[in-house]
Amino acid sequence: LRRSGVNSLPEAFRMVPGMEVAQANSHQWAISVRGFNSVFANKLLVLMDGRTLYTPAFSGVYWEETDTVLEDVDRIEVIRGPGAPLWGANAVNGVINVVTKSARETQGVLISGGGGLEERGFGTVRYGGQLATNVHYRVYGKYSNRDEFTRTDGHGAEDSWWKSQSGFRLDWDASEANRVTLQGDYYFGEFDGNVLRYSLSPVGVFPAQYRAKVEGANLLSRWSHEFSDGSDFSAQVYYDRTDRGSGINREIRDTFDLDAQHRF
């Protein structure tokens, strides 16, 4: 990831053998495995630090909403094939699991950014500190602004977008056997796009350009306990809020999730 120079998670997936990654417009991605790819591809379970990135609108992922500081990513686990259903619902074709580093591993100041013709401007500021000998934290903010695509006739596709995002993570090593994590994110942005509107007066189908707002936030807490080298327990709870428009409709969704796992 560090050497590739990519600025988003979908771009990073291009490096994974067997994954199908295509960009439909300036802000929409089509990502899948084992065929049947489209912007609304489903049957692919996507997780970020244990939180499911899922929308019931089409049983898939809005990739333009999915983002994090790539410098903070520890690893991205990709499972393709029939072994994926062991992970549970929506994992028929595969699993993508994004795991970020602990706050202890991201201490100090990070500043990155750039710009160009297509990516008009992007930047990230992150700071990690220590509240106690066993309590570490980090906070970040990032911004992205991308120009519209160009059609084959030379005209603009009217699909430019911008998005800002901020978040935090707190890790507490309560003891050698107990660890607690609290993290959250907030994002807000605007997307341009085109839709076909149906009219009865006059009768016909007419293209229309729109600007939609997208906003969301999430908060996750996880506790893990290690009984021995061969036994551990973890429990997590998170809340996820999404408010998204698309020119012809609006999706407001609240997700609560409680998960517990005992390995022995």
C-alpha cells in the first residue's frame, strides 16, 4: 500500500489477484469476485475493524462512502471462493476485511496531501498521543475533491464530488489479558450525477443532473480477553448512521450490531 501510491481502498484492491475492480464514474466503483460485477454487486462481505459495511438497499457496499487513512491500515484480508460462507451472511462470493493499526502503532504527527487534474485536491492530517502508559489514542481528518470524468464526445460527465472525513481511535491495554478499543468516524460530502426521469406531461424519459449529499457516522467499542494461548473471548457493539441521497430517492439508515465470539 505504501509503495503503490493509491489514495483509496478500491484502488488498492486492483493489486489483489482474482478481484474485479472497475470505476463506473468519478465516484462510483464496481467491485466483485467470481464474476457478475456491477455498481450494485452484492454477495460480498466487507468489514472494517469488525464493522460490516453493508446497505440493505442492494445488499452491497457504497464504496464512495468507504474510506480511512491508508497509512493506518495494518492489512487487508481477502478471501475468495467457497470458504467465504464460513464468515456468515452476505459472504457467498468472498470477504474483504480491512484491519487498521492500533493507536499505539500510530503515534506522532502524519501530514500527507497532493493534487492534480483529476484529483483536484486531497489531504490527511493525523495525530497520535498517549494518555497513560497503557492508553493510546489517535485523531485524524482527511479531505478529497475529484473532478468530473470526460465522455467520449469530449464533454464533462457532470459527476464530480468532494468528501471530508474525521475520526478517532482509543486503545486501552487494561492488563496482559484484557484490551479495550473505542473508535468512531464521521463523514460528509456531495456527489454530482445524472439520472433518467420519467414524465407523463410531456410523456417521455428525460436526463437530469443532480447533486446529492451523503452523511454518516459510526461508533464501535470492543473488549477482548485472553484466557490462555488456546482460548480467548471478544465482544463488540457498534452503531452506524447513514443519510444518503441519489437524485431520485433518499436512504436514512440506522444499524445496531452486537457480536460476541469465544474461541477455544
